Amino acid sequence: MPGVDRKLPFAYLIMGILFCIIATVVIAGIWSSYETSRSNLATNAERLQGITESYINTSFRMIDSGLKLYDNTYNTGMRDAFALVMAEYNLTGGDPAQLDLDGLQHRIGGMDIYVIDDRSVIQYTTKPTDLGLDFRAIYPDFAEYLDERSATPRGSTPTGSSRTGRPRC
């Protein structure tokens, strides 16, 4: 009836209050679980990043150690070969065009020979594909290294060909 004032039964009121309490507890539980998961994820991501950086650092150190070991394997042979190359160079009066690079390469055990001018360009070599290579354009850091060492001629550390693995002098 239109003018009758209806009251909700007490059971409905209790049920509504319990529903609100349960919904609030469930939402609070979900939010707490989310925050814990987010925190754990961030912590694990930081830990994983630290471990990955450590592994990368270790890998670089191992690679560097391997390259140093490789370098040291050829140091004596490179020094001996370089002494022979320099002796031949001095016999020609300092003119690399008069060097018999192929014969000299055979005498030093097959190592490649490079004559690099003061502009960091390979002028003479036993490896024709490297002739004219300009270190200033391709490897500026190595060109700086050559500039620092240009006061007196001496051998550099040995390098290996990426294709043949043969040492170079």
C-alpha cells in the first residue's frame, strides 16, 4: 500500500553487513597478496639483474684470460720473428718495398707480416686483402695506440686471423 512504511527484516540487515565485511576482507586479502607478489617480483628482478651482470662480468674476464693466454703462447715466437723482420728491414736501408715479404714469411713460420706507415695505413703485407687498410677510419683506438708507439719501431702483441687462426706479425 502506498502509504505503508516498510522496514527491512533484521536478517536482511545482518546479511548485508556480513556481505560488506566479507567483501572488505576478500578485497583486503587480494590487495595484500598483490602487494606481496609485486614486492617479491621486484626483489627477484633486482637479484636476477645482479646475477646476470655478475655472469657477464665473469664471461668477459674468462674471455680476456683466454685471449691473454693465446697472446702469451705466441709472444716468444713473435719476438723472434719480429727481430728477423727488423733485421731484414734494416738490411734494405729502411725501404719496405725491397723486402721479400713472401720469403720472409716462410722463414718466420708462416706468420703474416704488416708494414704500417705513419698515417696508420698498411702499405705492405703478405695478406693482400689487408693492403691499404686504414686504421684511422676503421679502428681509431688502435691508430692512437700506433701513434703512441711510433717513436721507436717494435712489435705489437700477436693477433690471429679470424678466418685462418694463423698468427700475424
